[in-house]
Amino acid sequence: MMHPTQRTGMRFQRGLLMLLSSVLLTVVLAIYFGAWAVSAKVDARSLRSIENSGFTPDGHAAALADGETTGIESSFLFLCPFH
């Protein structure tokens, strides 16, 4: 039979593990969905600017790649390997 303090310690460790895994999952999902939203926003912005200009799509895409993303947008896209 286990001593009552050992059972309490195991419950505390299990609770801490569940809390940390929940926080980690929340952060991962926030980064994934944030990068998804940023990717859609950047794509829509590039399509709008291509349609409104006289550039060819390749030339304008190269101009957009040179720095028309904000720091938060580029951070989300960097952190998420799927976008």
C-alpha cells in the first residue's frame, strides 16, 4: 500500500504535466492558426496589388517578396513550418 504523501505527489506531478501540455498545445495552435491567417492576408494583398498594377505577376511577386510583410507577419510565418 502506498503512503498518502506519495499519492499526493503523483497527483501533483500528473496535474502539472497536464497543465504544461495544455499550455504547449495552446501555443502551438495559436502559432499555426496565426500563420494561417497571416498567410491568407499576405496572399490576398499580393493578388490585389497584382491586379491593380501593370506589372507582370512574376515581377510584382518579386517586389512583394522584398519586404511587404510586417514584423509580426514574418514572425508567424517563420515560427510555423507548415506555412
